[in-house]
Amino acid sequence: MSTSLSKRDVLKTLGWATVGASISARATAAERTRPWDIIVVGGGNAGLPLAIFASRRGARVLVIEAAGQVGGTLFLSTGQMSAAGTKFQKELGIEDSPQLFYDDVMRISKGTADPDVVRLAVFNSADTADWLFAHGFKPRAGQPVLGSGHDPYSQRRYFWGPEGGMSILKVLEEQLKPEIEKGNVTVLTQTSVTELIQDARTKAIKGVVVQTSDGTSHRYMGGAVALTTGGYCSNKEMFEQIEGVKNFGDTTYPYSQGVGIRLALSAGGYLRGKECHQPLFNAILADDDTPSPLLTRITSDASVRVPWEIFVNADGQRFIREDNATYDQREKALARQSLERCWVVFDSAILDASPPLIRAWSKEQFVEAFGRYPLFYKSETLEGLARAAGIDATGFAATVGQYNAGQAAGRDVLGRTHMPLPIARPPYYAVRIQGYFLLGAAGIAVNKTLQVIDQSGRAIPNLYAAGEMLGFAAFQGQSYCGGMSVTPALTFGRLLGDRLIPLRT
């Protein structure tokens, strides 16, 4: 059966990258005493383009990566991007503009995304996309698209490569390699930044303290430090502290430990956007361990598969109109449920007659799952099903009875119209759905030039941040917008390297 990569799987992949021979887990004595123009903490979506473009204007760049290889979340990411006004669109006769892109993001996010951050991202997105295309990136056939599931864009600007995030990483690696060979860029792997060196009087950042895998500490001094370490979703304690809920899923990059967040806060920065917390809806976890790997996903997009089943919460109550809810409505409704979980419920008649609930599995695989995986439940009675699944039995029986009465009368209490069958023929089935996360909502506050700022709005001298460090709320607010994670990270890295970080003369 199809499963997602676990953290162990990701760690095994970290030897794939082609620049491996050009990077090092150790620094030479000369490198440790060299004054760097820019120190980049994190070699992923934002850090790699930052190093590439800064090197091209003559900067001496040190990239420090905690993992054994550069790439970051691109190893797990689907690599979905969005850009407006690209050469790619023009060749296909698609009329689009950054202003339309901006308007779409603010519409989809219901005005909750950060206007300054969004504007900087979308008005520079075409240059990022054009650069990738010029260096060999190719999208999947039939793209760009409007998007599906979450609210679509008004123009076709949404695309990704055939190998997901690896399609992007291949371009970044090929562009980084000559900068390393020129001697402008040094990449240290298996090295963690433990502290920022900050002037006590001016608050300016002057360098970093690092620890290597053998426990040795070193100091590196630089003209600017850019934090591009990603988010905090794999740090369960930090996630719960920031977002106020437990993250039950092991679904993110293992090095998303919030290191950059901690460093920025220690220098005087602050977090914003945690009020935009929103789980994704359709995950089935492998087991009840916390955190648990993602086993698979149900098809919850009503435009792809109209639900035959009902969704209930721990009280046994329905909480959403199943046949007409958008992804965004489902996600917001799930966030209001206990432990951000629910159960999809059906009977043997629906199992026999309905299209597959899990598109990646055959009907035979789906049936086998009820004796194989712990979060799949089956019983000859509704009471037994509720007891096995951990649902309130009294509320559950009342809900199923109410749904069946509405199905017979053609009048559902929630307004549902697609009700082909009642839930009345045993055995009965339930599958537990758990809210999960790919990105953290909150992020470090920055100004229009991506400088980290304190709560008074004052920039912390020489400290910058980009990528998931800023939190998905900055780019997407309270609603997910297609491609507004990877593209802004690449774009902001490019902008910082190309012009936003001033170089010492």
C-alpha cells in the first residue's frame, strides 16, 4: 500500500544530490577565520538561491546546513509553484499579471495574508520562474493550471515538475556547483548554528557560533546573516507551544526543528501569524503513536468524488455538509473539533456501491486495511463501531438515525443533497481522519526588505530571514493558496542574494 516518506526514509535520501563532492562536513582553518560577506543558515528553498545570486555579484558566502546534504524540504515537497507574467504563460497565450496574482492571494486568504510580503513575492515571481525554466526546469504536461481542491486562481499560473521538489533541487544544485568551484561559496553540512553573535550596544548581528557533528564549536564572522532554516513542524514541543495544539503527524522534514525561529527570537525578533493555524484535512495516520507517519489520504474533494459517507466528531455528531464543503471549509471545521480529528463512516452497502474512498488503493486493498491498520474500524453494530473507534456511542447512534431519516425524506438537516444510500446495512465501517501539517502558521516578522524586526518595527541590523521561517500565514493567511510556499522561498532567497543584502565595500 502507498505510504509517505518517514523521517528515516528522508535521511536515507540525503545522499542523492549531485553537488555532494563539492561540499564538506568540516571547515578548514582558513575558512573559520575568513570574514564572510553573508552567512546563510540553512541550505534549502531559500538558502540555495541566496548563495547562488550573492556569489554572482562577488559575495563570499558561507552556507551552514544541519543535515548531511543541501536541499531541505525539497526532498519531500511536491514542489508546487505559482508565478504570474512568466514567459511560459505568454508562450501559451495566458494573460496574467502580478497584480492579478496579488489580488487572487488576498481574495483566497480573505485579506489575512501580509500585504507587503505577498506583494514582494508575487511581483518578483515571474523572474524566479523564468530563471528556473531557462536552466532546464520543465513542468508537468498540461500545466500551468488554475488549481483544484483549495480555492483556484483566476488565471493558469500553478505548476510543478515531474519529480516534485527534486525537479527544483536539480536546477539549484547545477547552478550552485560553479559558484562553489569559483571559491565564492563554501557549504558546511552536519553543522548546527547554536547562537548568533550580536553586538550588545547596537544589536547588530556579527556572526554565528556553530557546533559540528563531533561536538566541536566554532565562530564564523560575517557582514550579514540570513536565516533560511525552515519551520518548526518537526519539533513537537515548539509546535504545541506556538500553535496551541498537538501535532499528531510525522509528516514534515526532520530538520524542521525551529532552529532559525529560536535564533531570531534570541536576537530580538518576534513571531506573528499563529492565529492563522489551520490543519489539512484528509490524512490517515499509520497508527496511534505520536507523532505517526502518514499512511495515506482519503479523497475529500467533492468535485472529484462526491461523498457517500458521513463525517462525525468524537461526540458522534456531523459537523460539516459533506457534499458541498470546500477544502478550506473542511479545514476550518476540523480545527474546531476535539484533537482536530474526525471519522468517516459508512456501511457495507456504501462500500460496495461507491467509488474508492482512497484513490491510491484498490477496493481489495481498502477492505484489507480494516484488519491490518489500527485506525480502520469495523463492527456488526453501530454501538460496537463507536466503542472501537472512540466515538460517543449515544451521540453517534442519534446522528446516524437522523441522517438515515433525512436520506429517506430527501431533506438533510445540514442541507446535503447527495445521499444515495442510508447507513443501515452491517457491517459498519469508520476510518479516523487526523488534521496534519506541512507548514507552520507562525513565522518571524520581517520588513519590506526581509530584515528581521523587533516588536517596535525596528530592523535588527544585519539579520535577514526568508522561506518557511516567515510562516505560511505571511504568504497565505488563513487559507492555503497554491504555490505560495515554494515560490516565495525561492524568490526571497534570490532577492536577498541579488540585491536586498548590501555587501561591504
